[in-house]
Amino acid sequence: MFGRGFNVWIMGIDGTWRRSCVLKGISASDAELELEGSIEGLNLKEFFLLLSSTGLAYRRCELVRVNGTEIQVRFLKTKNKATAGRPGNRDERMAS
């Protein structure tokens, strides 16, 4: 947990909404955020946690729980496209 937190944003996967929030705590698999404003009507099944104002540092998330203005999110894992087609990839070796 952080003392005063860090200003971050959450944003819809489709980019249609964005909310300011404070990052209160983070681990390799999840984070705790305090929202500024309402989350009513937002699709929080899957969204981005933007760690920089330019959006260059982000994590894909899903909502775990809501407690007033605080939410807990889980980071979603994405497939590594860079290694998927490399020679020697386990899937390719098994298909041979």
C-alpha cells in the first residue's frame, strides 16, 4: 500500500470512457484503486488501467470487487504474440 497513492486512470477497452483514480496499492496480479466520480453505467468487465497520462504504460484489468469509492482489479494475462510464431515454439514442435 502507498501512503497517499498515485494518480492514474481507468479507460474502457473501446476508448469511449475514462475516469481519474488513485492507485492505493499494487502487486504483480492485482491493484486497489480509489475512484474519483461514479462508475455507474461503465462496463468494468474488462478495461485498461493507464499508469501514464500518454497511455504508454497500461495493464488490462477486470473488476474483482467494489467497496464504496474503492475498487479492486485483477490484471488479465495476454498471449505473447512475439514468441507465438518463432521456430522451436512448443506448439509448432508438437504439430511436427
